[in-house]
Amino acid sequence: MTKGTPSMGKRNKTVHIRCRRCGKVAFHKSKRVCAACGFKRGSKRTSYNWRKKSKKG
């Protein structure tokens, strides 16, 4: 099993498409959920503390 250049040529399937809510290419086609904002999972947007920039005082 090779992990290098030959396996990179097989990456030709589109998994994520453009999200209607946030506009990022993060909407999973088969899961039907956006990885960036959590669209279709609920009304709350997905947010993580590690994503936010800390404010320098």
C-alpha cells in the first residue's frame, strides 16, 4: 500500500460543495451537513473557541 504520489492521483471525487448559508465549500454531499457552519444540523451555527482569534488588550 503506497501513500505517496500514486495515491494522490485517485483524489478526484467531489465530497464538499458550496454551502447555502456560509458560502464556503464545506457542505458534505452525502452527510448533507456543512462542516464550517453546521447548516442542516440545527439553527445554531457551529463555533469553536480554537477558531476565534484572541483579542490583544
